[in-house]
Amino acid sequence: MVDSNNIMKALVALAIEKTLLNMGEAVYETVVDTLYKKYHCYIPYCYEKPEYLKAVLKDLYGASYKEIINSIEQHLGEFTHNKEVKEFLQAL
């Protein structure tokens, strides 16, 4: 049996990782390190706690965090009809 929640969680994590890696490996590492130091979590956990990712991105990149969010949203484009993905993006 396929758990659609786990699939969506994986897709969201991949979209976040792809966005951050496209910005550079240093950006990715900084965000991952900050998430862990501040909230003791990793990127996949941000699916359930998008406010953690939002806070880290705001702290690190100020107003530019919105561009990062837009990129994540673009990567998830075809999945925005999914209720959980939509709620995740709204929380960001």
C-alpha cells in the first residue's frame, strides 16, 4: 500500500533541496545546519512544520526568502492541487 502523505512529504523535501542546491551547496548546508541547530530537524520534517523553514530562511536571507519560497512553489507546481502541499505552501 502506498502512503500518499509520505510521497508528498518526499516531493516537498526534494523541491526544497533542489531549490537550495540550485542556489549553491553553501546555501543548502547553511539552511540544513541552521534547521538542525535551531529546531533539531531536517528538511523532510519541514513538510509538517513549514514555519521552521520559513523562520530559518527569513533569518538567513531577509526579504529575499520570498524568492526561495517562489522557487519551491514552482518546483511543486503540478502538485499544488494536493491539499497538504497547498497547506504547506500557504504556511510558508
